[in-house]
Amino acid sequence: MFGLLPMMACVQHDNTMNLLIGTYTHTGKSEGIYVYTFDLQTGKLNYKNKVATENPSFLTISPDRKFVYAVNELNNGKGAVSAFAYEQQTGALKLLNSQLTDGDDPCNIMTDKANKHVIASNYSGGNFTVFGVLDNGALTPHQQVIQHEGSGPDKNRQEKPHVHSATFSPDERFLLVQDLGIDRIKVYAYDNKNERQPISPQAVSDGVASAGSGPRLITFSKNGKYAYLIQEMKSAVTVYRYDQGQLTPIQEISMLSPSFKGDVGAADIHISPDGKFLYASNRGDANDIAIYAIHASDGKLTHIQNQSGGGKGPRSFVIAPGGKYVLVANQYTNDVIVFERDARTGLLKSTGEKIVVGAPVCLVFDE
């Protein structure tokens, strides 16, 4: 027994994890993608590395953690996605290649679990683009570009389709595409074995959002039975019952405190690792995080509280693995604020930890 002690004493427990931060570079305050280490025990952040790239406003990491894919949110036919080789230990990112999206202002990007396809959502283009992935992680020219049609009641913001995000169903049989311009979640069949046409050209179903609400992002419950949509223009969350590509709305609940008056602009949405709480961020004049309890019996939400995001423009936030901390990226005050999360009540409390980053708009943990 005593002979084991020296070996046990040498075991190191590393509680840190990389946090990748996407930014807007056109403000002149940032250069591209930043990598920080985050201590899961203390909530401390430390700078690690960066790579220059233009307007990487949304990021995703490949399932094997060897590659990072970023949109380059540009218009005038210059919207693109970039692939990077990623080295976990140093946080180094090396550009592999870039491909045009054939759609302006790409604002969301994701990859499937097998890392066979990368999908970019083009906000101003009103379409989404499907790329293949080569063995070295680089992207092929686009395989598909699927265009949406239609408009919504708000003639200023819904004059045409505005594809804001795409999300795979938990079993990856379907791709759900959120379109702010037409108040729809369009659901497409997905087959990762189909190299030339992995996405069905036509939607197999439509999830309806309330008129003028502006669908932005969606997330699934831990059991996959419910989907939660954040509405950018209405600052509300719609709860859907989900079954094999079909979305049935069962609740719509405001993200705003009862006394709130002012401009709205909902942004991000996440569920706690234990599946008990949902969080959603408000921009506009609210600049806070709405906190809800999730009812296990029917997936519906009960509003608990709105917590200040600690800055202006909480465009993105992320819940740290384990659920102890929530990190909020405030675009207009150029900072990332760390909150401690009470696992029992779901409430948040600022830790006082803060880093300065120019126009942070996407936070991704390297889990």
C-alpha cells in the first residue's frame, strides 16, 4: 500500500479549459479569435493565444477538437467561412483555408458529430451553405446553398428572409434552420452519408413562430423532447414539443421583467448541464439574462429572475462545463464577465472576474 503513495502524489489535476472568443474586428478594437484559459474551480481567465481573421462573429470546434471553423461576417459577396488547425495545449490556431458562402453576412456556423459537413447561416443572404470537410480539416467549396423565400410583418427588418442559425436535431436526422425574416423554423432532412446533397432541397416541415417575433437561435432539452426558441425582435422564448422533425408550440413566455420599458433585442439561449434551468440574454436597453426553471413533466418554463449582464450588449454567453460558472460577452462594453451559478436556485452572482476583449460576440468552450 505504501509503495503506491509516491505515484499517487505525482498525479496532476488540471482544472483549466480553453475558452475561444469570436469578435467583430471592424470596430478596430480586436484582431480576430482569442483563446483564454478558464479555471473551472476559481473562475479565473488568462490570455493564451490569438489569430487574426476578419469579423469571426461565430465559431464552432470540431468534435475531435483538432479544428476550429469561423464565419467571416462580411457583405458585398465577401461572406466566408475559415478553417483553422487547432492545438489545444498552446491554443494556437493556423489558417487552413477559407471558402465563400455565396451569401452575405454569415452569422452562425456548426458541424455535425462526424465532422463531415460544416453549415453556415447567411443573415443578409437569406440562405444557408453546406461545405464538405477534407481529411486535413480544410473545407471544400460549397456543396449546397439553400435559399429561403418570403417576408414578415416588420417591413424594416423582415423585408426578406434572414437566416440566423442552423441546429441539428439530437439524432442528427434533421437540420432546424431559424429564419428571423419569415418567422419560421424550417426543418430539413439530413443524411451525412450523402456527399453531394446531405440536406434535403426542400423543408420537410415548418415550425411556426409568432408574427414579427424574429427567430434567432434554438436549443434542445436534455431528453430531446422539447426545443426552445429565442425570439430576437420580441424578446420571448417559445417552447415546442419536438418529435421526429415536427415542432408543436406549447408555450410562449416573455424574457422581460414586468416593469421593463425600452428597446429589445434578444440574443443567446442555453440550458444548464443538469437540464433544470434555461438562460436567455437580452440586449437593447435591458442588458440582462433572463432565468427560467424548466418543468421536467412538460418542458414548460417559469420565469425566476432577470440578472444584469454586467455590461452593454450581452450578445453571447456560455455555461461552463459542470455548471458552476456563466460567462457573458458584452459586445459594446468590450468585456467578458464571469458569474457564479447557484445550482439549486439557478440564480447568478458576479464574481468580479472580468477581461477586456474588443467587441466579443461568441464564446465557445473547448470541452
